[in-house]
Amino acid sequence: MRPEHPLADVERSLAVPPRRRLDVLEEVDADAQALQAELERRGYGPAQARRAALRRVVPGTDTLAQLEAQHAPPLGRWARGTGWIDRVERLGIVVATGLAGAVACITILGTGALGSAAVLAWPQVIVVALLAANWTRAAKRLWIDGDLRPELRRRLWERQIGLIVLAVALGALGAAREVYGAFGAVEAEGFAPPAIWDAVGRVVSFAAFGLSAAIFGLFGWLALTPRLIDDETMEHRISAFFASRLPPNSSRRR
Amino acid sequence: MQVTLSKRINELLVLAVLERGPAHGYQIALSVEERTGGAFSFQHGTLYPILHRLETNGHVRGTWGGEGRRRKTYELTDAGRAELAAGAADLERQFRVLLELFGGTHAA
């Protein structure tokens, strides 16, 4: 098994933005190397000097907590200060979901897409609420914790895409169902302009609602993208940092 | 924000070391240990939150440098120099009060 870098555990535990995480890793690593060299110069054996240097500079649990509090994004520091940090994700999800759900309900009730179409209208409301909840979770990790790891980021993005596709599909299905219903009504009762216009309105509202949900989901994620790109670049640099510090004979030890 | 006495002492120790000139984190840790005869030492990276707090407050300035590998050097700012003078005077006052109190207790 490949030996792990002494700072790998710090990298995993330190929940701060990747840019800050890299700064801490590079600073501690450079100090550990220099301190080890200094202790060796003072007569310590290499292994003893390494242990002593790491004991002094590698952050422990309490130190990590302090660094997290210091390097959290401004919103996160505020949330910590008010003591709301543990509740903020749940609260954000409840508020965002509630708002999105309420807007969706009002839209559906306002456009009269209920009645027999409710079987597709309510799932649309649920999808919008889930989109809001998913976005809130990602936004909280980025702007409050400052730490959205690649694996979770990928999971949240896949979920977001899935929900967007579902919103469009439900909109299309609702619209198709309305078109089918309108044709049936024309066949049974003949061509009646008011009824046709009513059906067209329901078709358009279903399609528009599905599309709006998709746009809401996409643009919401787009708002996170600049930070996500920056984080991804930093994550690559963190990987490069560890790759460049592997012991030279590590591949032979496997 | 209320700063505990030990935190305050640690900050002043770091500022006192940097008063002699710019230094890397490990040099600060070693210097504190040597100059206090081992009475104060930074273990498990406890130095870094102190340095970063001092940097945020503008008492020290951190600069990244180094060839190939990035290294951070800290130096004292004017604000840090003033903070060190004020902090040292504060501590002296507090310890005098404490020593008088302890002396009084012993005498009783």
C-alpha cells in the first residue's frame, strides 16, 4: 500500500475553501521540511527529527477547528458567530423549498391547470421544491462552509440535472395530455373556440412551467459555477501537491 | 471579542519573535521555545491559527515566496509593533496585580 502523506488527513478533515486549504497545506509542509532539516542539523536522527517536526506543525483537531472558523467564508463566519451554523442548511432548505413550492402552487392554481391534470401538476411542484432544496444544499456548502468536495459536487450536479430533465419531461407530458384531451373534446363536441383556447392555455402553461423549472434549475447552478470552476482548479493543485510529494520509491513499495 | 490570557500571551510571543526580523512559521515556533527556555511551545500546529489571526488583524504581514516550493514568511507591521508595546504593558500590569495578590496571600 502506498504510504500516505502526513498531511493527507489534514486535507480530508479541514473544511475550508480549497484555495485556503492549499495555502495551509503548503505552509505546513514547507515548515515541516525546514524544521526537520533544522532538527537534523542539531543532532536529531532523520526519523526522530521527522516525528518531532510533524508533532509541532501538523494541526491537531482543535487547531483544525480554529482554522476552519478563521478561514470560513464571511457568511459562514457570521453563521458561526450567531450559533446558527448547524441549523442553517435545514433552515435554508425549508425556506427555499417552501418558497419555490408556494410559487409553483400559485402558478398552477392561477393558470387553472388543475382538475384532471393535477396528477401531473403536483409532481411538478415537488420537482421544483426538490430543485430548490438541492441548490440550497450546494450553495450552503460553497458559501457558508466554503467546502464542497468533488464527490458531493458531482452527486448534487447529477441530481440537479436529473430534476431538470424530470421537470421538462413532466411539462411535456402535461402538455401532451392536454393536447390529447382537447382533440378528444373536439371529436366529441365539435369545434368550440372558447374551449379550444382554454385547452391551448393549459397546454402552454404546462410546457412553460416545465421549461421555467428547468431554467430555474440551470440558472441556479450557473450562479454557483464561477466558484465551482475556481474550486476545481484548486482541487487539481491539491492533487498535484500530494503527487509531487510522494516518496521517490513509493511505486516499488506497493 | 474577548481574548483569553493564554491566547494573548501566545500572540505577544509571536510578535516579540518577529520584532527581531521576518521569519517562517517553524522559525517562530523554535525561537519561542528557545527564548522561553521551553516554558512556551507550539505543538500540533497551534502556531498557525495565531499567525493567521495576527495577519487578519494586520499585526503581521505574510508573504509567499520560495523557488519551486511556496513558503510563507511573516514580518511585523507597524500596527503589530504598537500592539506588542501595548500588550506587553497590559500584561506587566496584570501580572504585577497577580503577584501582589499572591504575595499578600503568602504573607497572610
